Amino acid sequence: MLGAIVGDVVGSRFECNNYRATDFKLIVPQCRFTDDTVCTIAVADWLNQGVKENLVEIMRYWGLRYYNAGYGGMFYRWLNPAIEPEPYNSWGNGSAMRVSPVGWAFDTLEETLEYAKRSAEITHNHPEGIKGAQATATAIFLARTTKDKTKIKAYIEETFGYNLSQTCDEIRPEYKFDVSCQGSVPQAIVAFLESENFEHAIRLAVSLGGDSDTIAAITGSISEAFYGEIPSEIVSQVIPKLPQEFLTVLEQHKMLRKSR
């Protein structure tokens, strides 16, 4: 799940200022974590606590604690303590950018699909919102268990109906800002499929344009699972940008994975 956070941090400065090439400096002082990271930490915290019926409370706790992280308007309303939190039928990519801890936490694909659905539907209960979370979590699960991009591509296309046949070069010229799952998750997966290593995957994801931090977060989450350890020179630049309580949740999640 650190891969998702790295993608978020790297992509943060390009969300409203797209750069459609891969030759950018990866991490600069203005890079920061956004709502993608906060919500990912919330899902990890939920898993660490035993996946009880308390994800709403946990998500709202972290969301309110980091209120200026850059959430969408409907999510801000959902966070409002004066309003009863109900799912709002979203098909946005928020369900996919926060699901990476689920992709690491379970030993079977069936469990992964079920908990990806549960992580999404507290807000993103539209079928496309659930599908985006499940497709991302499935890609992570398969990336860490099969290590076969051909199988990952075929399974995602057959199971979720995403078209993964375009290349990044084909996507890039016409791609516009799109916060829907159906308009960003396939593109993020393509960036992973076309990549040569973790850093290359993040660069490809950012170069597509659009919702750069979220696309890079999704790509990063899958790429970490496939390529293994994130290069230490990248980790050493991202970790100082994170609050200690985020690092504590990350370490707890790492220990949870090892105990399974």
C-alpha cells in the first residue's frame, strides 16, 4: 500500500497541471499526500482493527483529522458530523484509490473481492464504484500471487469488462480529466501493464494526464505488488512527508500481512 501513497505524492503536483511526458523530477518539495493517502490509511486501519462494522467511523475519523486533504464535494458532505453518513451512489475513483490495503490482506481472491466491495460501498455503492475497487484489489492480489501480466490483463478484462488493449501512447493524446472509475481505473492498469519497473509505472501513470495523483496511486498500488520492494531512494523521500501516525498504521498493516 506504500505504492499507492508514493503514487499519490508524486502525482499530487500534476493533478491540475498535467505533464504528458515521463521526464519529470519524481519528487520535489511541493509534492504532498492528498485525500488518496488519507483514505488509504483509513482502510488499512479498518483492516488492522479486524474488519468490523466500523469502517464508516474510521473513515470519518481520518477524514476529519485531515480535513484539508482535497476530498470531492460529496465526500466532504459525507464527512459532516451534523449529517448521518449514507452512501451516495458514487462511481468516482475514490473507491479504487483507497482499496490497496485490501489487495494485500487476504489469502484468497474471494475474500479480496468481498472486502473490496465492503470498503467501497460505504460511499461508492454505485456498481461502477464497487467494480473499480474490486478490479484494483484483484489486480493487486494477482500481481503479488501470479507475477504474470498476461494473466492479470486477461482476468481483469474478462471479469470486469475493462478494455486494456490501448497503449499509454494511444491513451495520452486524447485523455482528459476523469474522476470516474470507468474513466481512470483501466488507464491506471494499462500504465502498470506497460511498465518496466516501479518508477517507470509511476512516470507512465502521471504522463497520461487527467486525475494524476489518483491514477498514479492506483498504478503504484499494483506495481508495488508486482515488482516487490519500492526503490529505497524513493521511499526515503516520501516517508518524511507522512505524519508519524500514518507510518504507525503502515507498520501495523505490514505486521498483519506477515501474521497471515
